[in-house]
Amino acid sequence: MTSTTRSGEAALPQSAEPERLDGAALVLGYLQARGQAQGSPADPGSAVDALLRRVQELEARLAELSTAEQQAQELARTVESLKAYNQQLQETIRTLEIGFRRHVSEQVSPDQLRLSLAGEPGACPAEASSQAEHCASRDADPSDGSNQPPGSASPPERAGTAESSSGSEPRGGKRAKRHEHGRRRIGVIPRVVIESLPPEVLLKGIERFERVGAEDSSVIGHRRGGPVEIVWRRLKYVAKAEAPAASSGAGEMPAPLPAGGPAVTHELDEPLVVREHELLGIPADTGFKQNPFVDGVLVRYTPGSDAAEDSGGPVKIASLPERPIDRCLADPSLLAHLFVHKLDYHTPYYRQEVESERRGFRISRGNMTRWQYDCGGIAMRIADALWSDALSRSWFAMDATGTAIRAKEKHRYGHVFVLVAPGDGVLFRYTPTYDGPTVAKLFGGYQGTLVADASANHNVLFGPGKAREAGCWSHARRRFFKAFKAGAGKEAVFALQAIQALFRVEEGCALCSPDERLEIRQRESAPLIEKLFAWVEAQRQVIPEHSPLREGLVYLHNQREALCEFVSNGEIPIHNNASERALRRVVKGRRNWLFHGSDEHAVRACAITSLIATCQVHGLDPELYLQEILTVAPSYPLSRILDLSPKNWVATRQRLIAEGRLKYLDLARITGSRLALRDR
């Protein structure tokens, strides 16, 4: 049976296995034994329940601690991995910092020391270093052995020096790679070298001067079929009395070109060399609007007289062609091609980047964007002058649409306003916001007639002493058309027929003068409008609130005064469709190039777009016009900048040609294009 201990408490049975008993059984056995020892009946009821609950709480707490311990171990492992990654990043940063600093080794090769000792006592270390580099470059080219300067080492000595250098130079004798600065090399595209002679040499005769050198400046132009490398070679001349005696062969000139044009039969690996003064000319008709050059053209503009270009020094050299961007790789012909293809043909720069790479020379989209930004500043001068001139008209039309702007935080929307001045131009302006103060800033103070949509943002422009509002019947018809499609039936048909009759009257008097058009409108359109508005007032009393026809009736009722403005003014149109069509240029563009880089980029893009759209109003070739303007505008007086607008450009071009300041270099004559032979 059970045995008792010295304390009087019952002991556990000998045959029991404590490790297999759970906590509740142990507690129950303990309570029974204690009750028997004390002589009282065991009542495990409430006490056992309390102990069981306590045991369960302890087991749950133990499980939570186990889970927390596992999470702590995982966090410790994560911290260790982050520390290792942080250390790796710090090592990478130190490596990059060393590379950015471009640490220059202070070791001096034995060759440089030997040459310094062999030089003159007063020679500076910089001269010795330059001599060492010169000798090292000669050692690398064995073909220079036949033309050694006095005092240089003989070929055996140079060989021995090279061997000793290779044995003592660090890194196994490999020469450190020299960092290449400047522009990258031009790809596989046609190359033309255009030689320019100084004006004084051409004026006094080339036989009185002697050539002493040349300076080359390479740019990328555009012609029919792709890019072309243009090398402007400016020849240097001095008078024969001042020519140095050692200039052997310096006065040699390339053979003259044949009378029929440049020779096309030249070696494939050699560029075509032509002389600028032999090919410069002007078209037979200087008032052309479309491009008369079948292969493209290079525009040459001289801001001042030829005498002003002479520096007065002994060396005579021609000036570089006028460029819109200083030290830019792109010629105005290429810039005009890129801008027209993006802003008129809606071809994004990343597509043009792929196209240029396939044609032999890759132009990055980053360069194109920067070029557009810089040239947009030039276009803004002309666009601002056109905008101020348009606000002096008796009437114009306007509208607005949205465009996306790429910002650092998130994309946001700006707004592009369009101003259509028939006969003058189509102008675009960008603003970050579209509200009353913005509209007042753009068109404030105007007192003529403004054809616009019924937007609440335009209300600030109209009123006593301000502009008069003219509505758009196309917007009014659109609401009844939607109601007809929604099943409005006979009610919408009456309004559509009345508005169609108004448009037929306008079609009949489209070619009439403003006075004749006003007389026709008052005789035929006014009775139609009276009947239409009488029907509108009657239908507003019976048409329910949520009917599809209700919106059109309310629009006509609210805009009655603006919609009837055309009956009292024979100049303005009956609709605002011209602005709607002009905004298609922006809508189609944003579907392709998606967004502008910033507000300033959008402002300058609108300036270039204004010139392109205005060119189409006046029948000009926008690509040739932009090429001419980008060549002339940088040095043209700002006080007469309106002369460069598409409206006045043909007359300005004729004046500049007559003054001898504007000439053209036909690429078809240079490259020998057979397309030009058909016109001969």
C-alpha cells in the first residue's frame, strides 16, 4: 500500500512512473495524499481547477517564450547579414572614391630620370617629362626612325632603352592606359571636308598668301538618307613676305574642282574635300517656301561684314559657321530634323536614338533632350514676340488641354494653351495650373473678341471693359448628338437640324468678305437662331431633370449671348474647331513621348511647336525653316526678332541674301547626288 514519510505526508506509489504523468495527475495525487494524512476528506473541486488553470497559463507562457526566442535568433541572424552587407558597401564606396579621385602615382620611371640627367642643367622637370613622353611615343612607332631630331638617340640606343624600360617598369612593362578626353569618335557615316578660306585671302588673291596650317571642327549634319559628318577646315594663311622659311609644302592647295561640280570618284576610306567659296550660292528663286535642295543644305550666315572678321594679325583664318549651341556636335540641319520628327511627326527621342544607331552613328536621347532645351530658348524669343503680336488682333480663338510632367516625387499634370490667330500663326503656351489667375495672366487686358469654350476659368476675361465672348456651336451640337444616340428621339432631331442649317449657311459664305458674311448671317442665320431658342425655352419646362436632352437645353440657355455673338461680327467663326484641331498636335504627341521632363522643358517645347505649327499656316517647310532660324537667330538683333517669324521670314531671307549675309551650300553638289541631275 502507500507509505508515509517522516513529515506525515503520503508518498507516491512505488510502481508509478513520474516522468510519464502529466501535471494535472501529479497535482491530484498530491492533494489526495495530503488529505489522507491530515484526516480530512479530499475535495479536489475548486483547488484543482485553479491549479489546472494556472498550469495551462504557465504552459501557454512557455510556448510564447519559445516563439520569442526563435524570433530573437532570426533577428540576430538578420543583423549579422546586414552588418556584412554594410561592410561590403563601405568597401565598394572606398573603391569608387579612389577611382573618382584618379590617384596619380608618384613613381618616376628610370627613363625619365636618365633623360633629366642627360638634358641641359637649367631644364625644368616638366620639359624633361615632355621629352620622355615624346621619345616613348617615337619608340612605339618604328617608322619615325628615319627622321630623328639632332641630339636624339640612335636606333640601337633606343632599343636598349626600351628593353631596360620594360624590365624596370612596374606592372610587367605594360604602359598605363591613357584617359581619352573630348568627343567620342564618329561612326561609319559619310564624311565631307569643307575648306574655308579667310575673306581677306579671297579678296586680295590666294597667290599673295602662303598656307601655314589649318584647324578642323567636326559636326554631324543631316541630309536625305541619314546623318553626315561635316568637317569645317579653316585654312590659315600669312602674306608671303611674312611666311616662315621652313614651311615646306605649306602652300600646297588641293586640285581645283571641275567646272561641272565636285568629283565623286574618290577613295572609299578618304573623305571628300571641297572648297566652300566654290560651292556657296543662292537659289534662283529666293522667295521659296518649300525646300528646293533635294539632298539637303548647309546654311552659312555672316553676322557682320567681311572686314569685321579680320583680326588684324599676321595669320589669316576664316570664322566658324554660326551655331545655335556653342561647341555642339550637331549642325542646325540635324537639330531641325530631330525637333520636327518629335514635335510634328510625334517620334520620341528613344526611337530616333535607335534609328541613328542603325544609320551608323548613335545619338543618345539625353543629348537630343539637352539640344531641344537649348534651342527652345532661341525659339522662345520668336514665340513670345508672336504671342504679343497676336494679342493686338481684333479676335482670336483659344483652348487648353493637359500634358504630363515627370517629377521626382510623382507624375503631375500641367496645361498647354493654344492661341489660333488665322492668317498669323498657331501658338502654344505651357502653364503648371489652369485657373482664373493663370488665364488672366496669359490673356489679361485683351479687349477684342475671344472665341473659346464655355469654361468657368475663362469668366475672368469677359465683362464690361474686357473681352467679348464668342461661343462654339460645335460644343452645343455635341450634347444633342449624345442625346440622340441615347434615344432622345424627336426632341434632339429638331435641335440637330437647326444647327446643321446654321453650318450650311457658314459653308456658303466662307469665301465672302466680313461685311458680306455679316449681312448673310443676319438675313439667314438670325431667324434660325430665334426659332431654336424659342424651342429651347419651351422644352425646358417639360423635359425632366435627368433626361439626356436636359444638358443640351441648359447649355444653350446659359450660353445664348456668347453663341449669338457671330451674328453681330462677320470676322469670327461660328465654332472653335480651329483650336480643337491645333490641340491634336499635343494629344498625339503625349501618346508617344508621354511626358515632359520639367516645367521649363515643356515651356521650351511649346515654343518650338509654335514655330512648326505656324510654318504650316504660311506654307513653309518647317525643317528648312528651323535650320535657317537656328543659324541666323543667335546673332540677330532682339529688337527685330519678329523678322524671323514664319510670317515675315521669306521677306527677311530675301533681304539677307541681297546683303550677301545668307548663303547656301547644296549637299547635292558636294556629294554628287544624281537626283539633282534631273533639273539640269
